[in-house]
Amino acid sequence: GNPEKIAEANVYIQVLDVNDHAPEFSKYYETFVCENAVSGQLIQSISAVDQDDSAEGHHFYFSLAQEATNNSHFTVKDNQGG
């Protein structure tokens, strides 16, 4: 009730984005490996999207499952292109 003890202040709140949508593949992929494929041959390129962010902000990392890392028949390579 004492006007001398009342103050106002602007408060700005920044809400950090929580990933509402998990990243997902940009399309359905169905991959086939021919029996005459050679070592080091590119079999499939994949990409992902995240509905929570703009396409310019995306950079996804793909990796093999832990149990597949000892299998030298497949590798994953980052093409630096998104």
C-alpha cells in the first residue's frame, strides 16, 4: 500500500528449444546390395530432417550400432552435406 515501495521491471525470458520432434529420415529408404558390390563402394546415401529447426541449422551424425562396429563389411561416412 506504500507507493514509495512499489517498483516495476521488464523481465525477458528465453525458452530454449526442447526437441519436440525426434529427427527422422527425410524419406523412406529401401536399400539393396548387389552380390558383385566391391569393397568401398557407396551403397546408400541417407539424410534426416528435424521439424523443430530450420534446414540450415541441421547437421546430423549417423553411426553403426555398437555391436556392428567390429563388422568390417559396413562403414558409415559423413559426407559433410547434411
